[in-house]
Amino acid sequence: MSIDRLDRTGHLQCQEEAEELQAWRAENSERHRWEMFLRSFGPEGDFDYLGETPRNAEEEAAFAHREMLQRILKHYTGDGTADYETMSFEEKAFAHLLDDLFMVIDDYELFDYDIDYWRFKLDIDLPHFPKLISRIDEHLGSSDWREICYLQEAQDNLMELFLENWEIMRANALQCRAEDPDFEYKPWMDRPDK
């Protein structure tokens, strides 16, 4: 077999692999994005501060928020598609707001929230980014959880940008610790002021 033919065979194999990966992304990325979204914005999301009963009007609103999420999510498919036909008027209104948030939150911000979720849940401090991702992958048994972009190029760009920003934030946090032993990193510290 000639070298030209080997090059063409290798090129065709790479092209087939890329097409298979894109088909997998088309089938799964939206579902993974929805699951990631629910970890931060779903009923199991940021409600840890609530006790058994509300102590004030703000906590009562948070209870109502969580309860409404639990009610409307029964009307959603696994990839985040709502069945509005089966919802009450109030549920439709709330679901519409949730759908709008899902559509406008960008992938970077969503990924940032999810990293915070997993760091808190798995009690991970501030390792280098590859180690952080590896710990989450290991806990979940695969890397699929982070494959939220429809196109591979967009996924690669997301990971590269997050790696760069994570390492800068990590270095800053470790420097603050060196200067002040009582310094405690909080997830909101790495978010730029808007």
C-alpha cells in the first residue's frame, strides 16, 4: 500500500471519528447541559441554607421557589423540553422563566457554577485544573458531565478558557493564603464584577 493511500485512509478514519463524535454531541450535549443547569438552578440547587420551616419572608419565597421547581420539573423530559400542555397557568409562567434562564445563561457561566457545585460536594480545595476535572470525572465515572457544547470546537474553547482563568484565580487565592493564613477562598471571588 502506498503512503498516499495510507494518508487517505488515516484521513478518512479521522473524519469518521469526528463525525461519530459530532453525532454523539448532537444527541447528548443538550441533555448534559440541562443536567448541569439543574445542579445549580434546580430544586436541589442553592437551597442548603433553608431549614425545615421559613424564618422570614425571603426564606418563604425560597421555599415556594423550590416547591414550584419540584412541581414543574415533573413536566420536563430528560433534555429540558417542557410539556406546557399538562401544566397549570402558574406552572407555565414559572417554567417559562426557567426556560428563559436556561437559554440565556452562557456555557462558561454554567460550567463555572457546576465546578463550584462539585468542589463543594466533593470537598475539593484548589488543585490545578486538570486534577480538579479528574477528581470530578472519577467521582462520576466518566467525563460526559462536562460535554455541554454542541460543537467540539466550542467545547475545546470553553475548556481552554476555563483552564486559563482557573489557574489565574488559583494562583491569586494561594497568594492570599500565603499572606493571610486565615484567608478562605469563596466561589464568588473568581467571578468578575459585572
